[in-house]
Amino acid sequence: MSDTRPIIEIDRLVKTFGFLPVLRQVSLSIPRGQFVALLGANGSGKSTLLRLIAGLIKPGEGEIRVGGWLIPAEAAAVRPQIGMVSHKALLYDNLTARENLRFYARLYNLPADQAEARIQELLQQVGLWKRGESLVRTFSRGMQQRLSIARALLHNPHVLLFDEPHTGLDQEAGAALDALLQSAHAAGHTIIMTTHELDRAARLAERAIIIHRGKVAYDAATTPALPVLYREITGTAPTP
Amino acid sequence: MNTPFTRVMFSIIRKDLLAELRSRELVGTMLMFALLSVLIFSFALELDRVARQEAISGVLWVTIIFGSILGLNRSMGMERDNGNMDAMLLAPISRPAIFAGKFLGNLLFTLVVGLLLLPLTTILYNISVISGWMLVILGLGIFGFCVTGTLIATMTVQTRAREALLPIALLPVALPLLLAAVKATTAILNNVPFADWGTWAQILLVIDVVYLVVCVLAFEYVIED
């Protein structure tokens, strides 16, 4: 029988930086396998919410559970379930693509033989198998982002967090990234992606959450009318 | 369950060594600084042999410390620039293992520079600074400095003015360690019997142990929000 419990449960989450409230009483429930677009203006709290789910920062008040485990108290059990791709590459420039993946495979304690097979599989999946021995500093931004996805998928996590992954990508690289996101979703990963590109969010995700002034202002299925709704809620035009 | 401590620690050291072999940014910069610094001091301090013998331990340690600061900034900057520290923190690994890996990498690079500096100083100052005790004091001094340096560089690397902030934050903390190292080095160079300067070596050892324990415990709080 499949697990029908939500993989992510957030209850009355509050986060402040100093005296500045960033998230205010945010409650969410995300079922396993869902693709969620997290939208909002700059400074609305999207990236903070992702970093809280990833366990990179601690909540002020409220609860976050991933796979039933509480963050940060049970973070050790949560970490293997999460993969994250950010607008930064999270890769070492002076290592090759394969060396980067090997390093992270060791950190995730993958046995050496399994790790090699997995690295080969992922390099093929992201279209970088011919560049496995190239230094990351020779990669274009699009190639770095694809390798970053391979890194995030290395340990086969349940949840994938994408923090503005399309930043700095041209149209072709953006389309290649979309294809990878769709294949990860088809493979059953739960995906939460922050973005400013509403058309892309409507096309890729099945659910949109708009964060406005630290609160959930909209939470429903994606619709082609998302840009209009976004403008009405936030009072700002989305990034073209 | 977390990945075993030693696997994480050796993976980080191996990664740092590999990256350094490719770029030679860290040791190369530190060595160039050390060479120039010793050269400048040798021209600036045109002293007689006795005065030189008194000044040389200061020259040696000032060069090692500032060279090491350059390396620490670069080493921790590498983890911050592309968000690699976040990627490590996402992995199921203990935070002290990250500290141990980064610290031992920094220690290794600084020891290489320190060891190369000894024959260089011997040639330029015409005073033999290579001896068994000298190596012990060099090792103890660099150990303590790299322990505190790794922790404080982890903090300062998150700020905009990290290059300026690291020496300002690190030097006062490292002062007792430097004092003991300089005193012991001066005594060794003046052939003072161990019984007369051994206390400085013991103080250095105690400082190293205390700093190591404090820094390992504090690292988790420094690295996480």
C-alpha cells in the first residue's frame, strides 16, 4: 500500500531575522510526489522557507516535519531525504564533474561501487557523460546547473528543493532544465521550486503557493491565470 | 544515520588536496607571501648576528601567521563562494567532522609553508633555524593557530569584509599562542637549555588542547543559524 501521508507538514511556522519577521504563521501540507511552485516577490520569504525545510536554518516557532521527522530535532533522519539545487552551483570549480559527484557520494555514504554506477547513470541522465572528466570551471552556467541536479539526485532523495534554478540560464539551457525537472517529477520525487517565472511555474508545477509578506496568500492548483492572480495578490508585476 | 566521522573527514581533506593540486592557489599564495615577507625583513633589519638571532623568531612567526591567514581566507572562501558549505550541511554528516576535515587540510597546507620557510630563513639570515625542537614548536604553534583560524574564518567568511575581518578577529584570540611560540623559538635559537624554556612548550600544548576542544564544540553553533 502506498504511503498517503504528506511528505512535508508545516504548522504555524514563524521565522524572524533579528527583529524582522520573514515568515508569519505559515502552515502547509505537501503530499508525496507533488510538484509545487513557490512564488512571491523578492524578500517575501520563499528562499527562507526552502532553507527551513532543508534544515539549513532553524525555525523560530512552529513545526516542520519531513517524512514524519521533526526539524531540527531529527535533522539527521531528514537530511538523506532532501536534495537541493540553488541558483549557486554548490560545486567545486577545481574538481571535475565526476570528482564533485564522488565527493558528495562519500558524504552520503554511498558504497564506492554503487556510487560509480550511480554517477555514470546521472551523468548520462543530465547529458554530461562526455564531460565527466572536465573541470567544473570550464562548464557553462547551464551545464553547472545540470550537474548540480545530478548532485542533488545522487542519494535518490524523496524531496527536491529548487531555489530559482533558472537564474542566469538562456532559453535552451532553461528548456533542458525543465525537461530534467519533469523527468524527476515523473520519477516520483516531490519537488518544491521557487521562481519568478509564472508561465514556467504554471507549465511545470501542479500547485502554486504565493507567499506575500511572510504569509501564504494563495495556495491552489496552477492555472493559466496565475500571472493575473499574482498581480492582484502582490500588487507587483511578475518578472517577464 | 550520519556518515562515519573518519569517512567525512578524509573525504574533505582529499577534496581540498585535489583542488589545491589543480589550482595551487592556496599554498602558492602562502609561499609567495612568505618568501617576500622574509626577504623584506632581511633587507629591513640590517642587524648584527646577535640582534638578528633575537629578531628572527618574530620574523618567522609573523610570516607564518599572516601567510596562514591568506590560506584560511582562501580555504573557507572556497566553501562559501559556490554555496558548497550549504551542500555539505545538507548531507547526513556530523558538523565536527566538517571542522576536522577543514582544520586538517589547513594544518597540512600551513605546515608545508612553515617547513619550507625554515631552510629559506636559514639561508637568508645565515642562522640555522632547523632543529628537532624547532620542528616541535613549529608544529604546536601552527596546530593551535589553524584550530582557531578554521573556526574564526568560518565566521568571517560569511561577511562582506572577510579578508579584513579575519586578522582583526583572529589575532587577539591567537595572541597567547603566539607569545608562547615566539618565546620558545627565541630560546631554541639562543641554545637555552630545555629546562629553562620547557614551560613555554607546555603552555603551547595546553593552549592547543583547550582551543581544539572549544573550537570543535563551537563549530556547530557557528555554522548553523
